[in-house]
Amino acid sequence: MLSRKVYEVQAAIIKKHVPKAGRDACYEIATDIANYFANDNPRFDRTRFFEACGLDEVYANTKIVD
């Protein structure tokens, strides 16, 4: 299981790139990473992760995909 620090660093990296790469691209990347994290840790908080990525306003009901 990954640590909280890994989640925080990944979110910070995505947030850093939102202005340059755009919200749509970063949202797609964040969704894929969140799916991986959720499969790794059943207590993973998707909403908190998207907020940390700076994508909370575009976060919708994303589904876990294997």
C-alpha cells in the first residue's frame, strides 16, 4: 500500500501542471491515478485527492476502472 506522502506528491505534481497542460488533460491523468490509488487502498479519498490536485470544481462521479 502506498503512503499518504505518495498521494500528496502526485497531487502536487498534477496541480503544478494544470495551468500549462489544461484542466481536461490533468483531470484525465488524475482520474487514472485515482483509480490506481483506490484499487491499492480501499480508504483512498478521491474527493480529497481531486481537491489537492486543484480539480475539485471539475470533479464528478468518477468510477473505479480496473
